[in-house]
Amino acid sequence: MLPSTINIMHQRSWIFLLLLLWTLPTWAEQVGPVQHPLLRRITVFPLQADRSLNDAAEEAWWQVREALTENRRFLVASKNFMVQKDVYQSRGELSPADAIILGKLLDAHALVVTYLQSKTLYMKIYEGDYGRLLWQYEFQLQPSIPLARQIPGAARKLIMDFVASIPYQGFVVVDNLIGKPVYSEKDKYLVKVDIGENAAIEVGDQVQLVRVLSDNLRPLFLDGATTEVFAEGRVVSEARGILNVEILRVTKLAEIKEATLVRLPRELKRLRESYAIRPAAASGVDPQLLAPGMTSVDKEIAEKKPLVASVTFIVNLAAWLILAF
């Protein structure tokens, strides 16, 4: 192939790339908001720092991993698994392409990278499917204290700020014996919600079933998303990290599916007051909207009762006629 032809092809590739980047925001607006799926599987890469800080970096990796696994909300890739996949190595900032490749390779919903530059510890968390930045923040280390003593604790504080920034604290699960996400008991519609362990939950607490929607490319868990509430309920009981929740208001019961995101307002407030290190996260709440058309479940039950009674009467009448003749 002639050099002039190769140059033309390179120029066309760059023009195509620039056009794609220029039209991406407009395309996103036309398509509409993108719905964020449940974040469950996470891979934490070793901290990137000077070799003299290897021990502190290793301890930081364990601290971050422990913070994510101690409440059983997340499934975190083990060191052995990462070694087998040949990816157990420190990493700094990732490109979207790198994040997508690593996400597919590791079957991860999120990828955590942490790196030290001068006296600042940075942490960034990327979405595994599309390479989008979910969250980022940095922690200024004290110049008067050895860095090795500060790095593990700072890394743990950063990852806990990330946990506190997630706008949901559980998800709908399907009981194998029931076989569906929504079930009824004595004129009540209920769902089971996995919230992990150590959450501050009491019977009667408010529960919201939500969608996390985004129509921009800003970090999703900072200011890049809106939380839409499409169902509300209350905690009926709790056992081993599984809540039984009565649905009180909903747009449509059919919209409640396995892995539906669940927000616990009181637990969210506790997490942010306890662990948020960003001032905006500690003092504020995410933008949220109530989905249009959300009505009381009692109304739906009342509307169904006459139909159920009529069907029951017809079935009983048919049975009586068969027996009579």
C-alpha cells in the first residue's frame, strides 16, 4: 500500500473519531437517559506508588478489599483470581477502552484503581461494561507524617466515601421457593431485598425502589445521575441481611424485577454521616424524582377483588352444575 494512501486512511480515521466524539452528547440526548444496572462484582487493583512503599501499598489493597467485603454487599475478586488472569498489578488512570477490556476479562461491574502522586492519594472507580467513570476523589496526605503510615488508612477512607456515594443500598432478590420477585400475603404485596450485613435497619423503615438514570458523561455517583423512585414500601421483617418489604405505592408491580435497585433512606443518611469525606456528600442527598403514575397498592387490590370474586362465583357455579347433572 502506498504511503500517501496510508496517510489518507489515518486522516479519515481521525476525522471519524472527532465526529464521533462531537456527536456523542447529542446522540445521548436523543436516545434518552441510560439506566444504571446493579453494581455487585468489583475488582480492586494494587495501589500504584514508589517501590519503597510496596508494603504500605499491599496493606492498602487489603484494607480496601476488606472494606468492600465486610458487609457482604459486594463480591470482590480475590488475589488468586487476579493472578490467574495475569492482571494483579498496580494501575493508574484507565482509558475507557482499557476499562472495558479489563471489565470483560474479569467479569467485573466496577474496577478500582488507586495511585499516589507526590503527597496526594487518588482513587478512581470505573464501570466495567462501558468504561465510564463512576466516582473519583483524592486524599491529601500530611507532609509531617511518613507516607507509609498514612496510605492504608487514607485508601480505606476513600473507598468508604465511594460506598456512601452509591444511591442505593440493596436489591430485590427472588426466593427459590416463591419463584417471583413480587408475592402476595393476606392482601399485601411483598418483595425480598438483600442489604448485606451491618445495616442500621428497623421494622417500619421507609424503603424506595429506584432507577438510577443518567444522560451525561459526568461521574455517575458524584453528579452524573438522577434517582427515580417508582415504588415505596416499609420494612416488615429482617433476617440475615434479607428484608421482607411491603409495597405501599408503585407505578406498576410488573416493573419490580430481580436485581431492582433499593434505596434505604435512613441507612443512606447513616453511611454519609459516618463515612463521606466530600463535604457535598456528607451534607446533601442525590437529586431524586417520583415516577409519574405511582399510586397506592390498596387501590389495585380493591380493583382486583370484584374480579376475583366474580371468577370464584362462576367456577363454583360451574362445579355445582356438573355435580347436579
